[in-house]
Amino acid sequence: MQPSDRRKWIFKKITTEGKVEIDQLSEELDVSSMTIRRDLDQLEGSGQVIRVHGGAVAAKSLITETPFTTKESRYIVEKRVIAQKALAFIKEGQTILLDSGTTTRELAKLLTTWQNLTVITNDIKIASELVDSKLKVIVTGGELQSEVGALFGPQTHHLLKQIHVDVFFLGAHAIDVNEGVTSPTFEKSFVKQLMIGAAEKTWLVADSSKLNQRAFSKVCDLKELNGFITDDSLSDEDSKKLSEVIRIF
């Protein structure tokens, strides 16, 4: 089988099954694991798949997330409380990474008067909040997620793999004590995982309505994070369970 035909076969299998393993493909196609890795790297480079540990998954479109205009008006007071708390974890001169989302956007609004700070984000609405500030602002680039404002895809992945930041503020679609942080799609989770990998410290920022929720794709366990910055509406039960695996602020 020619390399191009082999990659087409692999891509079709990933599209059909959602995920494939390198060892499985190597056996089925009777080629080395290294050959399969090169094929998957090339498919990822063209934006067709996402490489994960031991294999690859389909690069699905981000269509299941709540539109920005809907999220923007929800729990606005709580989001502002969280943003105010998050300021305590930022120091002048640092480079920070802001995940896409309305909670991190509230944090960005509070940073407009700062000067000696570099902000990197994959959210065009966050970038627009900072356009008149004196901050150094870097946008990841990538494909725009319509109705949300987030950027994703190979260009986003490439930049995130090349950087190292002091602090990352991670947004969340769903949070569960046992399942950790989850997102609607593989692609969304993968971008967040790259951001976590690029940061010295990662703080989860999300309002309490996201608790005891589960979404399709795993981002990380709560114990992998430095802490959870949330609003003041946690129940005693939730606070107790969370405190066993993560610091709460």
C-alpha cells in the first residue's frame, strides 16, 4: 500500500471509530509503529486528526458548546467574583495564558489597567477586551469557532507547543470530583491539555454551576491542578468533597 493510500485508510478508520491505537494499526497494516507514528503526525499536521497518547482521535468540529451570547449573561456576578479572586495569583512581569470563555473574559477586563504583563489567549473576544490596554497580547491563531470566539486547530496547537508561561487560567464546561474537568469534544480537551502543559501553574476558574457535571471528553483530573478559584455558593457537601482533591479559593 502506498503511503498516501495508507493515510487515507487510517483517516477513514479514525473517522468511523473515533479513536485508533498505534499498535492496532501497525498490526492491521503490517508496518512498523514508527511508520504509523509518522502517518499520524502528517495527518495531525493537516488538521485531520489529533494525536493522543498511544494513538489518535478524530478532529471533530466544536459544535456542542453553548454560544457566547448565551453564556455571557449567565452567572455574571459569580464570574466577576472569581475574576477578582484570580487577580491575587498574577504578578507584574509575568506571562499568563487565558483559556477561552466568559469567566476568563471577566478576568481580562480587570487587567486592562495593568502594564507589565504578557497575555496569551485563544479567544478573540478576550483579545478585543485588551486591544486598548498597554499589555503585550498574543493571540494563538487558528480556526475560529463560530458563535463562541475560541480558536482551535493545527495553528493553535503549534503555538501552544512552543511556549512556556507562568500561569494558566483554565475554564471548564463541566467539573466532577471523580471525573475531573471535561469538555464537549476531543479538540476542546486537547487545546486545554496543551495549555496545561505550557504552564508552570494552572488555576481552574469556574462558577459553581459547573460542578457535578460531566461532558464527553476528559481534560484532566482535579489533582493535576494547583487550585480551583470559584464563587462563594459552594454547598458544604461539594466543598468537603472537592477539598480532598484540590485547594479551593
